[in-house]
Amino acid sequence: MNHYSFRFSLLTAIMLFCSTLHAQDNLKRGYIIRPAGEIVHGFIDVADWGMNPSRVLFKTYPADTGTYYDPYDIKEFGMNQEVWQGGFVDVELSSRDPRSLSTSPELYLEKDLVFLQMVIKGPKPLYVYSKAVNEQFYIKNGNDFELLVYKKYLKDVAKPEGFGTNTAVIENKKYQGQLIVYFDDCPQIKNKISRTSYKQDELENLFYEYAKCTNTGFERLSPIKNISLKLGGAIGFAFSSLDFNFIEDHRIKELEPVNCKPMIVGMTLEISRPVSKPKWSVYNEFTLLTPYSHNYTLKGKESETVSYVDSYGFKFYSWKMVNMLRYRYPVGKFSFFGNAGITNEFYRGTWTRNYEFISPMVTNNHRVSTHDKLFVTRVAAGAGVRYSILSVEVRYEPALISKFAGSTTSVVFNVRF
């Protein structure tokens, strides 16, 4: 087995090993409430969930095969601070995309049996459904869920000067009237209701104002989103080697590879699915490395009276894109992580050769300069530790196929925004 095959096999083995670790991680302690009101505690398997689960796999013990429950099988299930309740609801299917708005004010309603996630827990709760065309919110009317109605549509309206029409975007804000009725025991927040947009943070603030007004219970729950995006900044340093054998000059080909220590500065984006795989994520990093530079001078004599000075200079900038699969293991306030993947580095720079011929009769200079663009792919594996928004990682990147760049070892510090 050659060294390239070995590296590929090692990477594959790491990925397969990591994939066996998450089965138990998908089991979370939770409960279900049966239709008669019986509460059963156990474990909920959150693997392969979407934005709102359509059914839940519940296990009394981790080793159980478990039982799937649909919304009509149970009244509620939950884990930690997440609570879902099931039932038949109206789902509004109109698009809110400005490019796809309907010209009809009619609601496109469809009955569906779903799990809604509670975002405000109290005497008057608030629910969200994220699996529809648009995010939709619900309140509780007795034992039934009531859709807070909001729709955008297009309508032709007369121009102010009275000639022709303009197409305007109209908003059906029926939800504001519904909330006035919902909060009829606190009429002083009517003005705030009229200023509340159909957005989760603004609705949550409204429910908080109601709780203060009536001195009733209020608990803000955090719905888990299907996709979590975390931006960050990266800074660090690397140990790399560059080999200039790709340059067609026999003197340069004789040079030993150059060891470089560039600085790393860039941005990061980490993508994860907190519900289905809470410890897995895709880590992306785009960084600019400070220039790789090297100068070399060779002096000699061609005869007793003739000498020469042969000078070489190299300067390359590089941009690197890192794409890795990351597995995180929390220990107390710290999180240890390992990742593996691919890096692509783009080099752009120049090499210059200046040959000076010196004799008693004449002195000549011959200068050659070349601009080059190069591309290198490497496999990458690393490990690190995170505390709060800060992390540090040590990463090793052996080159796959390259006549130019060798392996790289990096130490990267990261801060999340």
C-alpha cells in the first residue's frame, strides 16, 4: 500500500469510527404524556429529525427497541426545556417570498396532524410550527390550537394622482385582532399588539408584557432549530514546507525544500443540526496566510578573473479553504473535539533570479521574474478544546499530490461571534 492509499484508508477509518459514536448521543432523557394524562419518563431518540418531528421514538430504557408515537397517540412530549404538543391544526400554505406572492387575499389552509413546539409556557402559551412553507405561530383556544393568521398578497391600488394603478403588497394582520381577544384581561397592551410584527422575538416580548400586566406565570422556551450557523474568526500560525522543483531552472531544482512559518487570519462557519445530531457539525474555514518568502544567494568563480553572483527570491501568498466534519465531546464546561476532512490551498506569487557576471572587462546582469498560480489539496485531521466562545486546535495536513507543497502543521485559535 502506497502512502496515498494509507492516508485515504486512515481518513476513512476515522470517519467510520466517529459515525459509530453518535447512536447513544441521539438518546435524550425525556417524557411523554398519554391521552389519559399518564406521564411516562424514559428516553427520546432525536436522530433524523426535521424542524418539527412528525413522530417520536420513545424508549423506556436505552436498550429498548422503542415505540414510535404520532401526534394522535400522545398529548405531549418533552426533553429538558423543550416541549411539544400534538394535534390537528390549520396550516397556511401561501408564500411570503416577494417574488411569489399571490394576488388573492384568500387563505390557503390545510388541516394537518403535527407536533407544535411550545415557545412560551404559561397560562396562555405560544407555539411555533417551522415545517410549513413559512414559520407559523399558534395559541391555545381551550383544547384546540388556533393559528395566528398572517398573509402577504398583491393588490392593484389607484395611483394618488388618479390615473392608473400600482401593485402594492398588502398584509393580512388578523393575528393582531386574535391577540387582542387572547389578552382581553389586559387591555392596556392593545397599542403594543398593533406594533408587534409576525416574528418570534416580537411575539415573545408581547407575551412577556402580558405576563407582567397580569402577574401570571411566564417561561421562555428555546425551540431547537433544524440548522445552526455559527460564525467566527480564526488566527494562528502554521509550519509548512515548499519545494520549488516545479520551476524550470536547474539551479533552483537543486535547492532544498523551504520551511515556512506563516501567520493565519480568517473567518469560520460551523454548521450543525442541534436536534438530530447535537455533537456533529461541519466546520468551514477560509483564511489568508502571510507570505511565504525565501532568498538564496550563490557566489562563485568561473575562472581566476571571472566571478558571478546568482541570487534567487521567492514570495508566495496563499488562501486556504478548510472543510471538515467535526465531532464534539463535552466535559464539564469544556468541549473536546476532533475533526477530519479536506483543505484546498491556492498559491499566488513570484520567483526572481538575478545573475550577475563580473569580469575585468565587463559586468552583466541578467534578471528573470515569473508569476505563478498553484493549487494544493491536502487531507486534514485535528483535535482541540473549546471553552465558551473560544477554542484552540492543532491540525495536521499531509499533501495528497503536489510537486510544490509538502505537509502542514497548524495551531489555530478561534472565537465565535
